[in-house]
Amino acid sequence: MTTPGRQDRRELPIGRRVAQLRARRGMSQQVLADRVGRSKSWVDKVERGVRTLDRLSVIETVAAALGVAPGVLVGRAARRTPTTDATTAVERIRVALACYDPTDRDQPPPAADLDRQIGYAWTAYRHAHHSQVLRMVPDLLTATRDVDRPDAGLLVRVYQLTAQMLVKLGEPHLAWLAADRAMTAAAGQPRRTALAAVPLAQALRALGRGGLAMAVATTAVRAIEAVPARVSVPDDLALAATLLTEAALAAASCGDGTATDDLTERAAGCAARHPDDGSGCGSIVVDLARALAAVRLGDNHLAVALHQRAASGDAWQRLPAEHRAAHLIDMTRAHLDLGDHRAAGRALVTADRIAPAEVRLRPVAHAALAAVLRAGPTSVDLTRLASTVGLTRP
């Protein structure tokens, strides 16, 4: 608890923290300057906030001289990303996927209860509460399989969620297995097959099989389009748009710009015809996919322009936190390729504010963060984020 009238040290500017820590150790400015190989004037300017500590290497040097961890200096004790928890969760998922025999449950949960639990897990996923999802998924896999007469719809939804979560965690082979299980459970029913095709295409892209990913997604779209109008539902258009954007990203990963443009145009047409709530979320998803496709095709200037235009509207704020943060992480590649590591750093910091788990659990985010740290001086916010996830200067 903070003493009344005394500001919590974590809220202080970094220069003030340096001054406080130095004074507590009975160290003069000159002594600190000698230890870090700088002038007394430099230390004085840092402590007064005239000069900013923005290089991780310098922060580490000053922290070492003061006898503290870099995370303490930038405003919070360094906390490692819970990678062990994620690794344990993935292993539990692996075990659940490998188990075919029924468990010893006296009474499996009713399908209605499972439906609610799966719905809750999907809501947690969209809000990027990934630790919560990881805790739920292994039990949901087991419980859904143990129902006397497994509901195909429930199986598809839980396998789809599992696969999409595994893609995020850098486990594409295991994700492919879960997505394949979803396809099997769908048993050729068009809408369920389309739902299963989304994570299957994502897993195949992550495995570097862009051509297969494009084929899977476009085949599923054709199945939806073949459903008679009298039995189709409005959400089929949204699902078709999602699949077409996945196919477009797969085409871009293969360097096929013509197919990418054709598929995104078709996706935009589906999104425009979908009778949504007027939020325009369907259209912005396609616009963001265009930006990511441009990154994969090497047109980074176009990618940044498309991203900035899409993210400036109200529809951006209505997107799920998971989608916004994931997109910002993906956009760091464009900023870095353009030589703008500060913009890349801002994207990561913003993503962390929107959905911390996206940055702190995902290997691709750690790789992007490490690349930004290598590229040059970083902001205090980015240095703090690096300390939080356990990254240090390469």
C-alpha cells in the first residue's frame, strides 16, 4: 500500500527512479557516472528528465550499476511470460487429442451444458483471455468426446477453437490434427465443414502449405454457395467472407497477387451483402486482410496505408480484442521492412494494451519484439514490455 503523500515508485518517471535508487545506496552522481562510463552531467540530465533512457543496453548498464533488475528501473519488477503454463496447457491438449477411450465419468455433462461452456470459451478467445481458454480446452475436448451420442456441431466448435489456439501458440502440426478432427466431425455438412476449414487453412499456412490452404478454403466456400437459398442462413455470407480472406492470405503467401486480388474482391462482396448490425465489421476484416496480404506480397507501403485507413474508423474499435491485437503484431513486419522500428514498437505496445495475452504468449510476438529491440533505440514502454516477457538485448 502506498503511504499517503508518497508517490508509488512504479509511477515515477525513469529518471526519478534512478535518482531515488542512487540516493538509497548512498551513491553520488559522480560515482554512478563512473560506473556506467558516462559524465556526471549525463547522470544529472537523466535524473531531471532532460535526457531519456531509451536504449535497452543503457538501461541494463544503469540497472546493473544500481544493483537492480532492468524491470525495476523501467517501472515494474520483471515478470517472465508464463511460457511454462502455456507449454503445460499444450501438453494437456496433446494428451486429450491422443486419447480415444472414454473416461470413467459416471455421468457425462448434458449437451446443453457443453454448448454453454464452449460458447463461453469462444467468448474468452475473442477477448484474448487465452490463459482461460487454455485451461478450458482439454476438459472440453474430453467431455465433448464422452457424450453418449456426441453432437457433431459441438465437436466441430471445440476442435475449431483448439486448432485456432494452437496456431497462435506456434503449434501448427498439432493444430492441423485438431482441424482435421473438426473436418471429420463435420461429415460433409456444408456449414460445419466451412467452420472446420477456417483453422485447417490457418494451420496449413503456418506449415508453409499456402497452395493447400487456398484449396481447402475455396472448396469450403463452393460448398456453402451450393446450399439452396431457402435453407441457407445470413451468417453463411460472413463465413464465406472469412474463408475467402483466408484463401487470399494463402495466395499472397505463395506470391500470387492476381489470385489474392480476386479472392479479396469476392470476400468484400460477401461482406457487403451480409445483413449485419451496420457496424461494418465485416468490411473492415476484409480491409485488414488486404493489408496483411500486401505485407506478404512485399508491398509494405501499401500495407501500412491500408492498415492506417482501416484502423482510423469506428469499426476498428468494434472488432474483438484478439483480432485487433493479432493484426497489430502482424503489421510489425511491414514497419520493420520499411526501416521504421519505432512504428513497429508502437504497434506492439498498442497490441499489449489491447490484449496482453496476444503479445505475452505468442512466439510470433516475441520474435517481432526481439527484432524491434535489435533494430535500434526503443521507448521506455517497449523496454518495459520486453522486460515483462523476459526478453533482453540480443
